[in-house]
Amino acid sequence: MPAKVSAPTASTPILLVSEASWKTLPATLDPTARAFAEASGFQPKSGRILPLPGPTGAIASVLFGTGSDASLADTPFLTGKLATDLPAGRYRLVGALANPATAYLGFLLGRYRFARYKTGETNAVTLDAPDGCDAPATETIARAVCAGRDLINTPANDLTTADLAAAARALARKHGAEITEIIGDDLLKQNFPLIHAVGRASLVPPRLIEFRWGDRKAPKVTLVGKGVVFDTGGLNLKPDSSMLLMKKDMGGAATALTAADILMSLGANINLRVILPIVENSVAGGAFRPGDIYPSRKGISVEIGNTDAEGRLILADALALADEDKPDLLFDFATLTGAARVALGPDLPPFFTDDETLAGEIAATGLAENDPVWRLPLWTPYQSMLDSKSADMNNVGAGGFAGSVTAALFLKRFVTETKSYVHFDIYGWVPSAKPGRPEGGEPQAARLVAALLMARANQKAAREK
């Protein structure tokens, strides 16, 4: 006799309650629920959650306050609170959503926990995908972002340069990409002197890993990510308070991998190349020094003004490699400067580009995807701040002003053949939890870039029909 199959558990409705709808909604509730809401003093403030009992005492529905934002148009990730604040169970949203996919994504991202080193149970809260949402695509994006968060959150003792490269290889193999890797002194033999100089003091050698995926006839898109698995500051040693979060200094690499994961999983029609320079900036007898001068892959000599400005050095060689292929689009992601955080805070990464059309697309897509960024200028008069008396340029700007801008100008010197180039100076971290964004690692701008590239690919396919 076949086993009896249990009927699926019905989902509990979550009622979106705005300040406007609360004037009439109580009258639609059953008497028990209405009395409970009144006794609880419920008001539809943004993020307020109130489970309502049915006649048996079990949760029959949930009130979810949205304030004045009735359709969650401005706060789509508010649904992330449901993942953290509701009792275990299966739920569904009731009410019109401005963007069902983004609201669902906010919930999925709100469920994230970095639990690799912790024991204990967590509430199993699930949400039915709302109407109008491409659930498989949204779940794919959430999975990729959470994988990126895991990489950033993993401490350096368990994410060495070899471990980060292994994660990149695993992702590439999953999608059938072609992989190459250069390790240790082979970096010098293959003309990556800056990557080698920054990483040579570590017990685990530096490396450069890249993979290629997609239709070779499609538009060339290259993603470059800064992969400093831990940054002591080198001989310009960071103070202990500044070193505590330096496991996240490979956030650029995690972001590039997250964007690539989304693009490959969703089958973007692009010719994708991912390049990750991966090092640990350690203090040892072989560490590079302030005042040292090194050649670069591009042929530009660089004087070391500060060993704590190492990220731009490894990116310089990686960007030079990317530029040799003359891609149609080149993006780099890097946890590069504290100056960017001073200017825009932790939640709004700056980006830099000379492509006006692309800049507009980036800004608009960031808002649409709830992955916001803000453009800062590539102000060429500041280029002179990078002058060196002994080399072609210094790796830090004189005077301490405009640190994010001068870092972007430094990188741009290594990109001369690419049609469109964008640099993202991300923080890669959420310092205090918000709905859909738990405290910890965050691959900022990955969803934005993936969405932009998917949209461009789809528009190109439509034109060619």
C-alpha cells in the first residue's frame, strides 16, 4: 500500500497595512483578530509586525505595517523583517507590491545567517513567492548573494589565497567555464610584478585566477575583483581597530564572483571573463616597503608611498591584463578607500566612469534593484597628486585629499584600450543590520551589475530579431 502523502501546509496570510488602509482594514478582520489588534495598540508604522490569533488561538494572519509606503515602492526590502521577526511557519503576502521580485528577494536575503561556526536552531520561516515574481530567478540571485556573503564573512584562517582561488575554481567548474591560475613566483615570470610584490610576504603565495564563460561572439564583459584575503597594512601597519574587519578586504573578489554566478546561472548572452588578483598583505622580512619602486604589467613604474594602499597595486596588474583583450565593458570591484566611506557612508558605494550613458544606466539600475550607488568624478586635475619624483607615479595621493578620486585615477591609468570602464569602491560590509541586509559581508553592486548586463543582453537580442 503506498505511503500516505500529507497535504501541503497552508500558508498564513500577511496583510500589508499602510496608514491609509488601516482606516478601513480593521472592519474586515474577524472579531477575535480585531479585538486583539485593538488591545495590542497596533499602528501601521513601517516594519511593525503583529500576528493575529484565530478562534483556536493559532496564528490566523499577520499585520505588517508599511507606514506611508503602501506598496513597498521605496522600501522593498522591508520584507526582510518578516524573515527575522516572525515565528516559524509558511506565509504569503496579501496586498499590491510595486516590485514583487524585489520584495521577495528582500525576504530571502533577510533569512541569511552566517552559521559556519555557530550551533543552535533558527526559526524556519518561509514565504510563498508573490504573484508577478519570477521565483526561480529571484531565488538564484538570493543564493548567489548569500554565497558572496559567506566568502566575505569567512575569517582569513579559513579563507587563505588558496581557499579563495578554490572557491573561484568551484564556481567556474559548476558553469563549465575555462580556468587558468598563476601562483607565486610564476607571477613574475608572466609579468605580474605588482601582484607578486604585495603578496610575497605571506606564507600562502599570491595568485591570479581567471575564467572565461559564454559565447565568444557575444559582447565582451570583464569583471575584476580585489582579492586581499587579509590586510595588515603591510609595513605601514594598521592600528588594531582598523585591522579587525580586514577579512572583508577580498569583498571585491566576492562581488565579482557573485555577479558572475548570477549571470552564468541566468544564462546571460555575454562573453564573460572574470579576473581575480588574490593576495594577503602580510608583515615579514620579504614584505614590500615604503619607497620601493616596482614596474607594472602596463609598463608604468610605481613608487610605494604607503604599503596600506595595496589593493590598487594588485588591481593595476589585473586591469592591465583585462585591458589587453579590449573588452566592450570592464568593471572592477574593490574595498579600496576609507575616503569613500567618509564621503558616502557604508551603504552607498561610489562608482567612477567616463561613459555618460553607462553612468545613467548604472544609477537607474541601482535604484530599481535596491542596490544603490552614487557617481563620483574622475577629476583629472587631481592626477598630479599621484606624481612621483622617482617613478611614473606614486600609489597614494599627496596631501590626503580626495582619496577615493585619486585611487580611481590611479586605476584608470592602467585601462587604455577598453571601450567602457567602471570602478566601484565598495565597503563590502553592513555595520548594523537592516531589513534584508544582516550585519556582515555584503557584495555591493553585484546585483546591480548583473541586472544591467542582463538587460543589455536582452535588448540586443530583441534588436536582432
